Amino acid sequence: MPILSQQSKIQQTNEESVMRRKIVVGNWKMNGSLASNEALLKALVEKIPQKISTDIVICAPYPYLFQTQSYLKNSSIRWGAQNVAKFESGAFTGEVSVSMLKEFGASYVIIGHSERSTAYCESDENIATKLMMVKQADMTPILCVGESLIEREAGIMEKVVSKQLDTIVEMYGEDIFDETIIAYEPVWAIGSDMAASPEQAQTMHQFIREKLSPNAKVGKSLKIIYGGSVNPQNALQLFSMPDVDGGLVGRASLNASDFQSICHSAEI
Ligand code: 13P
């Protein structure tokens, strides 16, 4: 692409990204205790101002959702779950339904995290069903997509992410992505201290946006956040990319100062 039209494209995407409010989500994974959560939640409420131009979300383990809800209720921080059942109710031992989460006041649900799809063999079809159920319950799904290291080295990362999205489009149509958050989480970057470079993240985010943008309702307003070793040192550069609308943060969300610093980077 000629340099001038490339520059105007970046400028155009920059203008569009200004219109999208950034979002930073803390995924606590299977960490915490009543005592450590209390300290962390209190510190977050103290550090994160009531008036903030970024959406901040904490996704805690199920047993601590009630505790999370009660500490965050008068704050600007929203909360959500890390998974949900694909069935509405019934004999599904160990599962938690969308209506249970909704009844408690959850606003967000992470869907299809690679730690679940790998360890529990979750299929793209299952993920699509969960996505639809979360939307029907008027909560916001945070859909994780991303490639493995082997897939990146083979240069097929866009094909892999495309397929993950295609399964959902085939089952429910592109409109399902309206008001959905997509988290690009390259598997190789999760828990590895090897975050994607800002350029790698931007390239994939732009690819995802362009893939879904023929649907005018979805394309420009779609929030695409990056996850995988986000920390206070790399957050600002990542979030400065025109198609990176915030982050999905694992380890660094367990430390109030680090998480606050990451949230602050989304404000700049
Ligand atoms: P880390 O930030 O610990 O790499 O985890 C990323 C992640 O999986 C968030 O969902």
C-alpha cells in the first residue's frame, strides 16, 4: 500500500478508536482468598477514581463473586465471571448458569479463554453457544480468540483466528458481535512474560476489525482488547495502537498498584 494511503488509513483508524471507550479487564483466574481479595478490592476502590473514562472490570472466581460485588458496589469498577454454562439449568454438576450470574448483577462474562478450551477441550461451537446465551441475558461477553506458538510460527495466525470467529458467525450471524468485546489473546503470550509487540497486536486487531466491518453495525464500534503478559511497562504502548481498545490482564491484575497503572495507561 502506498505510504500516503497507509498513513491516512492509520489516521482514520485513530479517529475511529477515539470514539471507542477503552476497557481494562482483570482476570484473576484461580487466585485469591477472602483475605487477599478484601485487601485487593479495597485498594482498587481507593486507587481507581469514581470518574474515569475507561471501563474497568474484575472477573473473579465464582465463590468470590459475592464478595467482589459487595466491595465494588459503590465504585466505578464493574465485575464479571470467567466462564458460564452453555445450558440454562438442570443436571449439570459444577456448572453456573447465565441467569445465576445475571441475578447477582454480573455485567461481563469471559468466554472461550484458551486455558479453558485447552484444558477442558471446549469447542468453538460450545463457545458460540455461550456467547449467544450471555448476550440474551443482557450481559457483555468477552470472547477470547488467539493462536498457539506453532500456529504463529507457521504464519497461519489470521487463519486460526478467522476460523474461531467464523464458527460463531455461521451459527448466529455477524450481528452477534454487536456489543461483544473480543479479546485477542495469543496463547504463547499468556503467562509467559513474552507479550505480543504493539505492532503484532495492532495487525491482528485490525485484521479482526476489517473481517467483521462489512457489518456496519459491528465493525467500527467493536471493542478489541489485547491479553497476554500485559504489565505496567508495556500497557501504554499496546493501548496506543489504533485498534487496541484496552486489555485483558491476568497476573498484573492481582497487584493493585500494577493494575491501577495499567488502567491509567488506558486513560492516556
Ligand atoms: P497474563 O496477563 O498473566 O499473561 O494472563 C493473560 C490472560 O490470560 C488474561 O485472560
